[in-house]
Amino acid sequence: MAQPADDPILPDVLQDGLALVFCGTAAGTRSAREGAYYAHPGNLFWRALAEVALTPRLYAPHEFPHLPALGIGFTDLAKYHSGNDSELPRDAFDVPALVAKIERFAPRWLAFTSKHGAKAALGRGIAAYGVQPERIGTTQVFVLPSPSGQARGHWSIGPWLELARRVRGT
């Protein structure tokens, strides 16, 4: 589903000084309908954040605008399309816009919430989860297993724990 060019499905949550920005591929149908990142109840995103102590408690999807206070921001590769990755048009991902935003706000870490998104943004296959050799400006890049219920077969909390350790500097 497409939106007018000036009306993103979900707003970016970006500002200077963030420790971490999560980048998804596109808002899922439920997230688009509710206007909140990772809103489907089967999505493990919010539970993973709490479990690895990136947040002090379990946040609800609609609370996403409050996470910059914790040093966490959000964006997507496809700001004007929603749905499953397989439903998106070929040109849905705007990699130059993502790069420009990350270079502008310079978070310490950019974490892709799927190998698919990382592959699209980095222009290469992703062999393993974790820290990637590329940087976007000064920002270090990390790839996570997708928290989507549709990707449950690839789920592991391990890379999320590693990201949390790196974000905390431990």
C-alpha cells in the first residue's frame, strides 16, 4: 500500500545524540493501521528490548515516541509503503534517504531489524548477524534477526543481547 510522497506511513524518530536507531524495512499492515512501530502482537521487538535491558520496562508500540529519552530512535527503508516485504514494489526502499538521515543525525549504532533490510541498504548479502564492517558516516552498523512473527524460524535473542552490550559499552 502506498502513501502520498509527503505523508510517511510512520514518522522518523530521529534526533542528535541517539545511541541507537532501529531500521526496519517497511511498516507492517498492523503498524500502518495503528501508527506505531512493531505493533503486531506476534512481533517480538518490544519484548526483546525489555529482555536485553535496552529499555527499563516493556514498552507498548504506541509509546515509541518516548524512546529518544532512552537514546533510541526509529526509521524504515520504505517510508511510503506498508505490508510484507514480498508485497512491496521494487523501488520502495529509499537507501539514499536512509544514508542521508543517518549521516545527519549520526547515532552511534544503526541496527537493521532484518537481514533483508540490511542487504538492501548495504548492497550486499549478509552472512551473519552482528556488527558489520561498513559504517554510515561515523555510525556503526549492526544486523539483527527479524522480530516479526513471520520470521520466527530465524529468531534468536543472542544478537540482540550482543547489540545491547555494545550500545552500553560493556
